[in-house]
Amino acid sequence: TANARVRPPKTIYASEIGKPCVRYVWYGVHQPTCGEKLFPSAKIKFLYGDLLEELLLFLVDASGHNVTGQQESVELQYKGWTVRGRIDAIVDGTVVDVKSASGYGFNKFKEGLSDGNDAFGYRAQLRVYTDSPESGFLVINKENGHLTYSKVDDNTFKLEDVLDKLIPLLDDSTTPPPRHFTDQEDGKSGNRKLCM
């Protein structure tokens, strides 16, 4: 459409780099108009999450914390590619990514994100903004209003490792990467199901 934003060449967004399905990211980079349009209900769901995140930052500020850098642009260059993103906020000098989550997702943040439970690549996204071990996620459970702060202090996680795997697959503009998710057995019955 006429109002659609055009992605600059060789640009990845911070929210994409940790996604486990590289094929999804490839299509966003090389064939962005092929995706399905979002239903209005999905847009409302995203709006609800955005409103909760803004409310959370408002309350953090109102409670006396120093909130700065909201939506500050960050851009880094890596092996001929640009990675772009926006910081949600810097709270008391610490980079904080604000999230709204279902009860199930909230519990992952409460336990601490790891290779085993970071299905959306949030740690990689945060590492675009800072490599400080003090950074983390301020999360609101959209089902019951509970809050948690999940500090990312895993020094073994390196943004460069993620980008070194992702960029070679994105460099090929003609062939999408293989499908990441395949079917798997569903119990002893022999039935198959698609992996989440």
C-alpha cells in the first residue's frame, strides 16, 4: 500500500534477530509484501499490549524513578548489515525493555529467560540496545496485572553469535532458508503434530 514503510536494503530490526524461524525473518527482509494482512482483532490485541506497556512506564515514572530515553533509536552495523531498534526506556540508568505477556509468558520472564524458553528471541533484541548485565525486562501480566523485573545477566549469550548464524542465511536473496519447524511424534499413537 502507499502508506507501507519501505525497509532499507540489508536492514534487520532488533525484534527479528532472535526469532527461531530464520525463514520468517528472510521473508520480512526479501519479500515483505507477501505476508498476510493482520486482522483488526490482532491490531487491537497489539494496541492493548502497547497501552499496558505505556501505563507501566508512566507508573514507574510517577513512583519516583528516573525514566529517560523512551523510544530512543539504536542502530549498529555488522558485516554489511544494519540492525535497527528502539529502546523502550532507560530506568535509573538501566536499559529496560517493557513487555506485556500472558500468564504463561509472564512465568518465563519470572523464571529468567534462557536458551530453552526464549522463543521470541527477546534476549537478542535487548543486546542490540546494550550489553550491560544490568539490563532487563519489565513485564506486566496482562491477565492479572502482576509485575516482574527479569534481569538479563547471562554473560555467555553473545549478540555476535546470533548475527553470525542469521546474516549468511539472509545474504542469499533468492532462496529462503529451510523450514525450522518440522512435524514431530505426538505420543505412542504414531500421530504427528506440527512443532510450535
